[in-house]
Amino acid sequence: MATSVQRALTQELAPEPGAGDRVLVGLSGGVDSALAARLLRERGCELVAVTTKNFCFGEAPFERLEKGGSCCDAEAIESARDLCAQLNIPHQVLDLSEPFGRDVIAAWAREYGRGRTPSPCVRCNSLVRFP
């Protein structure tokens, strides 16, 4: 079974978007995705932005997540929303908290309990964000 990366490498790449093209841009709230959105806007693309919500903020056991802690915290969502307001881009938040909790956090907790130090980002990228 081919991975998404293998599929992407074997498929013909789409042409670069230009003026008038509608583009869905993933915004993490970080610098890289913000720059990508600005560059696409400068090309004249019609943008629609999406940010993923991976945690159920305010619910145990995540009540104490500190601001600025990761690409999937509440502050990142607000940063993406603020950028979209500045650039006049429609913004949607895609709630992936259920699959994230099930496929990433639960697996992380199991492995951590066994004395291992798993990387939740690896599972998130392959199972939740880019399945």
C-alpha cells in the first residue's frame, strides 16, 4: 500500500496557482503557512483557509495546555483567524479532536505508560492531518 508521500511523488504535480484560481490553504497559525497565504494572495488567488482543532480545549485532561505550546493549541487557531481577518480570507476551523484523541493521544499515553517516548506529531501527521 502506497503512502500519501509515495502517491504524491508518482502523480503529476498540479500547475502553480495563479490569478483567479481558488486555493484551499492550510493555516497552522505559524510563519510558514502565513507566508504561503500572503504569497498566494499576492498572486491574485481566491483563498479559503482551514485550521485544524486537535484538542477539546477546556476539557480534562487538557485544561492546563499553555499558550504557545504547539501547532495545535488555541493560540495557533486565533493566530490563523487573525491573519485571515487581515487578509480578508474566509476561515474555517476543522474539528479533528475526536480522531486526534483516539489515534494520537490514546496511543501516546499507552506507549508512555510502557516507558517509551513516542512522538505524537508523527502519528498526527500520518493518521489525522494527512491520512
